[in-house]
Amino acid sequence: MREVDPRRRVPRTDALLADPALAAAAGTLGRDRVKAAIVAAQHRARRGEITPERVRDAALAALPGRTPRPVLNATGVVLHTNLGRAPLAPAAVDALVAAAGHTDVELDLATGRRARRGREALDALAVAVPDAAAVHVVNNGAAALVLAATALAAGREIVVSRGELVEIGDGFRLPDLLASTGARLREVGTTNRTTRADYAAAIGPDTGFVLKVHPSNFVVTGFTSAVPVGELATLGVPVVVDIGSGLLAPDPLLPDEPDAASTLRAGAHLVTASGDKLLGGPQAGLLLGDADLVERLRRHPLARALRVDKLTLAALAATLHAPATPTGDALRADPGRLRERTERLRDLLGADGCKAEVVPAAAVVGGGGAPGVELDSWALSLPERYAVPLRTGEPAILGRVLHGRLLLDLRAVPESADGHVRAAILRVAG
């Protein structure tokens, strides 16, 4: 019996235009534009560049105005930097959309006069960290540290341990960042050991502040020592602590991760942190601490250049008011429930003739937080060849390739999306 020409399996244009995702795209981009993308994908299938089953996804991927594209994070990395770290809580998304129009971001409606910018977000942050005498928000964590260095130590020295001169993503190095502010670094101690005496010997009339940085993306073990914040606070100069992850209060799940409240209680004069990591909010830099220091930073000319927009302020306020965030839910996901979800997905796929396995997995926090901490999890194991079509399909699903298999960990995937994951896998399986 002659094999059917694959080109005959290319889906018809009218059938593709009726597809819900493509029909929705036609409603926003116009039918002609969507039809052109479909025809181009059909031609690719007839030339053998893609399989007929990939025409729908190829058409969707080719449509303009689809960047950045939503991605289902099935990597097992809760805060995936390349995926934008923390997904916003529904309340934060609603607040962001509402803030897209005119808002009272810098206006007191009762008096009709100018008011403190972003007061709702700032008040919510102050309530969340009552140990902070004052708070301020800039556009990211690095900006918070740059503002502190510029306002407090430009032309002066920042005393910092050599073991805390970290490099973060994309090759950005802390020493270069601080030097760009006009401050001079006074390195003390060694890579693995720094003592209070090292700091004390370096402090002089040119000292702007002592900086302590949480090395959030690596762990040094063995013959090591570091100086606690409480001891640094006795040195007679301001102590600035970059906790990095945005954890505002102690979390039993992450006992070794520093938090803003505990750090301030230990004696830090200023704490800097990110809003889009463990806090689970939008990208923002948080500054918390001594009222006089925070006011100096807020009034510095650079603060205007680092100001956050109304959308970020709205999302941050909603995040701080929300009872839970997707990040918190993913971190605390019950492994037993994850196994049940994954096994149910496997069984549904098996009923449709697609074979998959359920395997134990280890998830991580990600985003430069809690290095070395692993979260017990489960993953759906598929052939490695599924990785690219799932990653480039609609919806885009990003998993982790390990030992020749594609692992999909549902920990950071909303349960409401399980049906979409199943449908995408079946399309790839053909």
C-alpha cells in the first residue's frame, strides 16, 4: 500500500482559522495578517521544513506582536531569571492593568494637590517590615545598591569582604558596579575568611560605609568565617546589607536565607533587596532602614533617574497586600500533590496513545536565592525530541533536558494549565 504524501496532511486554512488560539489572534491582529501567517506555515510544511502537525504552532509563533511570549515554566526552577523570575499574583496583574490609565500615583484626590509618589506601595512595604524606620523603592536591586553607594560613598571608601565581591548574571560584577559610582573599594579579609578585626583595621575618616553582601548564587564551605551583621554594627560607621532575594521576614523553608526584618533588628542601618525574587512581585529595588539614610537616598539627584513607574508601584502594592503569590505557592507545593498531578497527566496521555513516565526530581529556588536548597518534586519524562517543539509551540513550554530525556516539572506551572500541557504534548506526539 502506497504511503500517503505528508503534504496531504497539511491542515486546511479554514480549519486553522477556526482554531481558538488563531481565532483570538485574528481578533486582535486582523484576519488577513493571521491568514498570511497560516499560509506561510503551510508552505513550510509542504516544503518539508516542518511536519504538518506543526503548522498551527508555526503560524502562531510567526505572528507579530507576540513578544515577549508567555511561557509555562516546567523547568523546576521556581525563579527562572531567563523567564522573568517571579510571576505576578492575580491581584497584582489586575492592579497593573488598572494602573495603565490615569491614576492618583502622585496626587491626593481629597485635596487636589501633589502627594508622595507611590504612597500605597511604600506604606504597604513599611507595614510588611515594621523594623524599617523608612522605605524607598527604585527600579531594581542593583539600582538600590548603586543609589546607596553614590549617595553615601561617592569619593569615599566602601569596606567589603573579598569573599563577597560576587558576580551576578550576564557577567555583571559587584566591584565594577560599585566603582562606577565613584566610590573606592577597600577589600578586607580573604576569599574564605574575614574577621571583625579585618573590618576594624580598614575603617578610617574616608569610610562611607561597610557593605555586607549575601552571596546568594553560590556557597563556600569548609574552612570559612564571616562576620555577623550585629558585630559590624558596633564599628561606628553605617552598615549596608544587600540581602538580594527580597525575603522580608524569616521563612522556615529557607532558614539560611537572610531577611530584611532580622537583618535590621541585628543592627543594619540600610538593607537593599529585590522585589521580583522571593517577595514574588515586580522587578524593583527595595531600600529599608534608618530614616535619615533613606531620606538622603530619596533626595539624591540619581533617585529621579532610578524612579519606578506607576505600573510597578501598583503591582508592588498589590503583591504586598496579597495573601499569597505564585512564587510562594510554588515553593511550598506539596510533593505528594505534584506527584498526583503528574501521574494524572501521564495517564491521560497514555489513554491518547502517548507514552510518558513519572520520575522523582529536584527543584530549586533559582533567581540567585537559596543556593544548595533542593525541593523534592516530580517530573513527567518524555523523549528529548519533544523539547524544541514544546518550547517553540503555543503555549511555549520550557522543560529541562537531562540524560537524553525531557523533564517537565509542574511545580511552577499553574494547575489550571495542565490541560494545555497535555494538548501541546499530544500535538508534538502527532
